[in-house]
Amino acid sequence: MTFPSYKTQNDNSLECLFGLSLTMQSYDVIVLGAGINGCGVAENLARQGKQVLLLDKNGVGSGTSSKSSRLIHGGLRYLETAQIHLVYEALHDRQRLVEKYPDLVHYERFILPIYKSSPRPGWMIRIGLWMYDILSGSRSAGRSRKESMEAFLERFPAFSENGLRSVLSYVDAKTHDRELTRRVADDFQEFGGTIIVHDDIESIDWDRSGFVVHSAAGEFQAPLLINATGPWMDEVNEAYHFPARYQIRKVSGIHLIFDGVMVPNLMFMQTREKRIFFIIPEPENDQTILGTTEREENCEMDEVEAAEADIQYLLDQVNVYLKTDHQFQREDVRDIYIGVRPLVRKKGNMSDVSREYKLDVHQKGESKLIHIFGGKLTTYLSLAEKVAKTILK
């Protein structure tokens, strides 16, 4: 798959390639942050005829949008905390993404084994899966069902049969997060949008008439600025003195990559502490991904690193279910990546904090600033539509 090249701050051909003066360039909207939400919002607005500029200090999809579990899902576990609206919205966006990008988003059956040590009994999970099926609304994805334990043990020989009570399955979707983000950026450019990456913003002026962004690539003005910087949100607001009604909790999650396809299906697993993790086979890359963890970060985003304790935590959790001669070892880990979820700040357990996003709008005269707090890979379509409605309103 090939993508159009994006302009960078070091592109000396900027003026001759695009016929632009490197003085002041005017747009209808400037979007900060080329993650999935920034690209999705920019694409939606460009499709409606707006002249949109998308800026990022790194590359398209280089942050959290390329460091997820690569799943397009409704969030089965969010039913437990009564986030019904979020699950409903995500499941319907899942359907739309399967139809919009069938080469990048496809349905997969997830296997969910229930052991004696599992914190949630089988009947509770079956009720959750029944609700999940109803909320999805579409039968094309496939329904949840009970699987044969004998067939499971035959197809998943690494798993222990000791304490196995039942095996359930359900359907969600899989993608490649960074390729999806780049495809959305590609669509944005097809509608006439402009992307500049690896661009350091020096300052942003804001008055009643609009915004002026001073950056290494030039000066840009627009009456509307959308802040879609995800986990960098608080740092951006502080740097450019933007008002904001919320803050974010930076919750990191690591993923471990192993050589070889170790399971034939995606697996939804539980820990004794009622947390969850996934085992994700990727036959196209001949690898398996194990993730994820949840740890709140108090440092700046560019200083976040994977901790050895988190690596061992994941290994310990998966090894509970495996036979001794099939257990994962530290030296088996080929690679590690870490992403940070920008959750809207609220007191409470990190696992229970809502994954729903919030739009924070500030107006000064004819100009408007919109912050996007939170947001998931799966729900970027709905989020982009709500941002567009807010602007048009």
C-alpha cells in the first residue's frame, strides 16, 4: 500500500510544489494532531468543502494511533460499568468501518475461555455477550455462541484443561491501526486537505478574528482551531495558554510481540483482578501480540517508557493458563510497544474510567477553539461527525 507524501518543515520545495507563499496562508480550519481523531475530523470537514490544514509535530498516526491493540471493537468489558451508549456507538462504527475499508477492517471471532479462577462466572459473561449481540444490531458480523471444550483443547493445545469450565466466543473486528490512520489521511488529501508533518509550532496567537499559528513550516491563519493532540492535550494547552474545562489521565498500555502464530484465533482473557488482556495472532506478520496493561503516567508524554514490571505482569497473566512447556519467557519477547490512552480526568480506578470522549468548545468573537478530550480508534467516525455538527451549528 502506498500513501501520498506529506509536506514537512524541511521541504524546501513547498512553495513551488503547491504554489503557496511562505508568508501567511489562510484556511477555514486548522487541526492539531494527525492521529486517528485529527485525521478523521479533517477528512470529514474537507469532504464538506472546508479548506483544512492538518499539523503534527511527528508523523501521521505516529502516537497512540499506531500503538493500540489493533482492534475495532465495541468494548465488551464496558458493559460492566454501564457504558451502554459508548458500546452502542462503537459497535455501529465498527460496522461502518468494515463496510468503508474492507481491506483494512475485518471481522474476527474471539475465543473466551472461562476457568474456575476466572473472576466473572459464565452466566454473567453470557448475559454480557447477549447484550453485545443486541447492541450490534447487525447479524452480518456473527453472533456469540458456546464452543466445545474438546474442540478448544484440540485447537489450542498450549492451554491447560485444569479448571476449564466452559468456552464462549463472540465477534469483533481487527485492523492495522497505523495503516487505517494513514488511509484516512489519504482520503483527506483526496478531498483537497493539506498535511504538514514534523512541524514544530513556535507560538499560536488567538484573538476575536481567529488564530495565527507560527511554525517552522510557515504562518497559518484560520477562524477555527481544533486540538486533537490526544495524550499531549494538557501539554499543548499549557504551552499555548489555551483555556480548557477538562484534563486528561494518561494511561499507558504495553504490548509484547512474539515470533510465530501461537493461537489460531484472537483471545479475550481475564485476570484474577478482573482486568482483561488479548492474545492477538497476526499470521500476515508471522507474529503474536500480547496486551495490554494499564498504568497511569505522571511524566510528560515524550518521556513515557515501558517498565519491566509491566512486561513481567503480562507474562505472568498469560502463563496462568498455559501448560508448563508452552509458557512465555522473557527472552521470547521480540519487541515491545507502548501507547497512551487519553482518558478524560475523573477520580476512580483507571479500569473503570469512562472511555467516552468530550468536546470542549471555547469562543472568542468570531473565532472558535475545540478540544477533543479522549476518543477511541473505533469511534473516530462518530466523533468527527459530532465535531462537524458543532462547527456548523
